[in-house]
Amino acid sequence: MEFVNDIGKPWQYEEDGFSVIRTSMWSPPGCHPVGCGLKLYVKDGVLDHVEGDENNPVTKGRLCPRCLALKDYVYNPSRVIYPMKRDPKDRGKADKWERISWDEAFAMIKEKRDYFAETYGPECMAVLSGTGRSGGIMVSDMAQAVLGTPNACYTQSGYACYQPRSAACSHVLGAYYPEIDYAGGLEGTYDNPVFVVPETIVVWGKEPLPSNGDGLWGHAVIDLMKRGAKLISVDPRVNWLSTRAAVHLRVRPGTDTAMAMAWLWVIINEDLYDHDFVEYWCYGFDEFKARINDPEKGITPEKAAEICEVPVEDIYKAARLYASSKPASIAWGLALDQNQNGNQAGHCLLSLMAITGNIDVPGGQIIAEIDAAPGVGEDGAPIEMEVNLDKADASADGTAAEDAARPTRRIGWDSLSEELKEKTIGMKEYPMYVNNIRNAHADMMFDAVTTGKPYPIRMVWIQSTNLLAPTCSAESDKWYQGLLNCEFNFATDLFMTPSVEGLCDLILPLASCAEKDDVVMTHYFGSPVTIGAINKAVDVGEVKSDVQIMIELGEYLGSKSLHGLFKDAADFLDQRRANVAKMSWSQLAERVIFQRGVNYRKYESGKLRPDRKPGFLTPTGRVELWSTAFAANGEDPLPYYSEPAFSPHSSPELMEKYPFILTTGARVSAYFHSEHRQIPVLRELNPDALIEINPEDAAELGVASGQWVEIANDFGQAKFKAVISPIVKPGTVQCQHGWWFPEQDGDAPNLYGVFQSNCNTLIANHYNSKLGYGAPYKANICSVKPLKESYDTDMNLVH
């Protein structure tokens, strides 16, 4: 019988000779977890083309060019679709790979795993992952459950993507990431009677149209603007949204905390805050107010104008507009993470949301219920609970929930001994970081790989990441040299990337989203918007999904924490993904997309705490403007501003050599980080690695548009093609990240040109916060030198 979902469209149907499979997009290929609706048109078992699914209630048929080019990705001739191996002595030799079976591949891994675990201890192995793709969120399971090592690691310095903000959410808000309410979880979306269009949206350190950052459907901002929402943009660069904003604050990169503290000064001193919410639901307001007004540590608008290099009147205007708008929301982004002051920036923005009464109200900031809301105790460990609601409701005061709740952990962490957990790299130096994320600290892992301290890493699984390309790893050239010393490296990927080609002895081929069943939820399962089914449409080679590899390799290696837990990938999706929608995987697959619904003001009804008492999941039960968790871990419990490590103010002597502020990583629609460079139709949109230079600076340097330049500082150098544009301020340059050149020679040392335009070689490790978070990816310095040579891409080689 044909199943028809609530929207009225079957999940699979025939049309003009094609089998059409409705599905939701995540990765691979890379994207953030919006769950954009796709229709995959298949004939004779082959994907023919892709269209947007007009029945998806959020994206409504709208797609980016990456989704439209999915067929070119799936059938790209450079795809790896079978397991392949080579001798470790042949690393960096592209012609030495040979095809093998999955059984032989698993046997290789088992032999090496058993040897290293028995000889040196399981901690000598590590699983290195990338950004928030569907595989990336499984890195802890892959390390701790499959290999039995505590050392799962996202290799970005200070985990400067999402986690500084996420940590602030845990330690200040006691809930998961508060996203702008764009009605995605409500039936009828914007027309639902409980929804209220925000009067003002602040887009802070985020360019949501090309990025859909963290799972926010970027075009929802435009939808809300069409319905009357005003816009404030806080961004050093000019972009499409900022040109339509009521106020655009072009802050100096890395100074967001100073700007946020100035807003707080205005709102508190002009009495624009929500007194009721502050009185009943906030902790430490008096101390917080004193800090904001502190002559030394507080930031007035006048002081912020000097620090951030923006007109003071615009600061007042923006703060007043935000505070007077009811409701208002903040779309806050990656730029807040990518400096040492990222935790404090997150603390400030959460405080803005709280004291203006915009937490968990229609059109404000929505947060998830307890089943997806990881609060933390003072030790930094997540308070993650599964709750028997019937039993919890049996007690009027909610105390029965203490007995009804049980802690849940990632699959492998609980199976590790306490002694092994203590050996996690970075646990000694950054215990809150490691306990909260269940990850080794990236900068300390860098030391282990490059120096052998605190102990050598001997075996590495490079899992769904191209870490040598300028995507995450700071000083990626040094990561390369260090990882060459590991005795056995293997990867799970779809392509021969520079990281695979240069470092690995074995590659396991991954399935794309067209070739696997999976689930996507906005904000990595932590936001009440949608849950989408990724429905398999075609078979390609012998590829497997991350979930299949975890289960099958875990069983092969004799994983105690995985044995008998899941029969297969569908069973995993039943137990660990679709269950959030309170349905089976097969039911979700047929439904395609499930809107989770939104219960507002959950702090009033006990839906944020396992004991079902009103309040937030913090030690005090309130939004902690004065953070008890920060205080217990040696951090200032109140926000403060610190100047970027490399800037005109903190390092004036270096600015003589390196006079430009360097910011990196602005998103483009053609690529997701280092992916898609080998897809001709996408490469045509952006064939070369670009750097944006203000016309005043270009004139002084003698650089013409289209000319190549070299940027450099004490840590590295890279080459980029100049785009002369006023979208960056004088004295600031912005270069693209993620670049490598699949058409170039793959043999070492070239490795597809991965170090030619690698901005991350200019980023240093160990410039983190006291708690270990954040890094200067968006607030650095460099020199700019014109080049006579051209490095333009020959598109004939790409095609």
C-alpha cells in the first residue's frame, strides 16, 4: 500500500518514466543539517537529476547549486567506491593503490588495532573528524565504541566551530543552542496562529544564505523580512543581508564581545530589559550589572566604538532597536567562536536574549526540550537525561522524575574505564572541555602528533575529514608532518583527498546521501524544528554509510559496547534517530519529514528539567548571568572582553611587518568547506582561491583585480587571486578557505596543491581561552605581496 505523509505526497512515486524518491539532504556531500527537501529522479537504477521538493514545509522546493549538482557528485569519475590499500612506505604515491574486499580491509584494521592496543594501550589510537556532517557527529562512537580509545578529536584548534557557543549554552543557559524561531517546527509554518513574526532579527557573525549555518534555513530570514521583520547585521563584511539591514555594524574582526557588552550597557542603563524575566528566571543579575558598569572591565558604547571601529551612534541605535522589538531574535554564528574570547561572546549574547525576555517565546529564540537539551553540572559533564514522562507526571512536585530519569551517554564513553578516560589527551589541561564534548583537545592532540607528548599517537582513523585542506586544522602543514610518523592510518571518505593521498594506507568508501538511509535533524538533533529521512535512491560500487561501518567494524573488532546492540543500520536508526520523533525508521522514511512542534516557555512548565520542576537545567535552575560552572572551573563567571592575540592593539610591533587584519572562511554557495572542488559545474562558479582587498589598500599595494598575491605571517604563507572590493574595510583582507586542486598532481609533496592556497598554515595552535575553546581563525594578521605569476585554474583539466 502506498503511504502518503501528512503533507499529502507519497515518499516514492512514478513520474514520466522516472522513479521519484523524496528525501532530506544532509551529508555527504557536506551541508549543515537543515534537511532541505529533494526529489531524486531515478531511471534504471541511475540518478538522472535532482529537483527541489515543494512539499518540504521549510525549504519549499528551494535548493542551492550543490544539491542541484548531486548527480555530478555521485558519479564523479574520481569517486572512491571500493576499499583500497597500499603499503605505508608508498604514502604520497597516487599510483600505488589497489582494490581489496571489505573483509580484507576489516582484517587489516583488526590486526593493527589489536597490536597497538595490546602493545601500547588503546589510548595510542585516535579518530580524527571534521565539521558537523552526519559522520562527524559520530566521531566519539567511532573512537570509544569501535576502537576502544578515548581519543576522538575534531582537529580544529579550540574546537572553534559551534562548541564555544554550545559550551556557553550549557554553562549559562542550561539548554541546547537557542536558534531564531522561524516556525519550521510548526504546521503551516509562518501561518500557524501561535507564531509571531519577530519585529527585529539580528544576524551576528553569520552569513546564513550561502551557509545555512548550524541548521538554520538561511532563506527563512528573507521570508521573515518579507513579513515585516527588520534586520540588524553585525559583520565586518558587506553581504546581501547587510545591505538590507536597518543597521550594519562593521566590527573589527574578533571584537564581537566588546560590541555585545556595549549593547548590554545600553539595555541595562536605559532600563530596556525585561524585569519580570530577570527577577524570576535569571541568576546573578546584580553582579552582572556591576560588571557591565565596571569602569575597567565594562564596555560602554563609546569604548566599543573605539575597539570595534564603528560609529557610536550606530551602537546605540542597534541596541535600542533590538531591546524595544517584541519579539526579537538573534541568529548567531561561527565568527563568535573563532577567537579566544568566544565563550564570553556566547555568554553575552545569551544574556542579551535572556534579559530582553526573548528566550523560548514565539518569534524569539526556541530551545529544545529535555530529551535533547544537554545542560551541565559544575564539573562540565553533560546532564543528559531520558525521562519516563508518565512516572514524572505522577508526582505533583515532579520529584518522582529523579527516579524516572537515567543518564545517557554516547555509546562508547561509559564502556571506558575511568583510568582510560583520564588518559584522554587534554583531560589534565582542559577537563571541562573534554568532559563536555567527550573529545580530546585539538591543540593538545596536535602536540601529541607532532612531539609525541604526552604520549605518541601510533594509529589514526581519518573519519569524514580532509584535515590537511584549510577547513579546520591550524598549522595543517605541521599536522601533515606529524601524522606521517603514525605507523598506520586509514580513512573513510568518498574521494582521494590530499589527506588520504598523503597520509593513509587504507581507505573505506563512504556512501553519499543518495546511497544510504539516514536521519537529519536541525542543529544535530537539538532544535525543535524538523526531523527528516534521508532515503536511499541508488547503489554505487561497494560504498557503506558511517552507521554501517560503525556497526559492522565494531562487531568485527569485538566491541563490547556495540555487540548485540544494533542488528543493522535500520535498527540503529530506530533506536538512536527516528525514536526522537517517536516513530520507527520505516515510518519516518515514508513520512520523509516530521515537524517536531514547538512548546513555548518550557521553563515555566518543567520541560527543560528531568525533575519536571520549572526552570533551566543549570545548578541554580536559572539562566546564569553569573555562571557557577565557569567559576568552578577557574574561569571568570561574568563576561569580559579580551583583545585578539594578533591585532593592532595586542601586537603593534608585529603589525609593522604584517599590517593587515586577516579574516578567513566566508562561505560561498559553490562549496562546503573543502568539498566539491572536483565538480566542474560548481568549480565554474568559483574556479580560483580568492582574497578580498579594499580598493584603497589595493591602490597602495599596486594590486589589480585578478592579480595573484601572497599573504604571509610568522606561521606560514599562501597564494590567492585578488578581488578588489569595498565589501571589506580598509586594512582588512578576507581569504577563502577549503582550497585544494584535484586537477593537480596528487603525489607528495604537491598533494593536489593543498598547501598552495592554504590559509590555515597562517593560523597558530594554542591561542585558546582558559577553558580551551576558540582560536584566531577570523582575527589574525598578515602581509600582502603582489605576485607576477598567475595560478589561474585551467578549467579544461577540471572537466
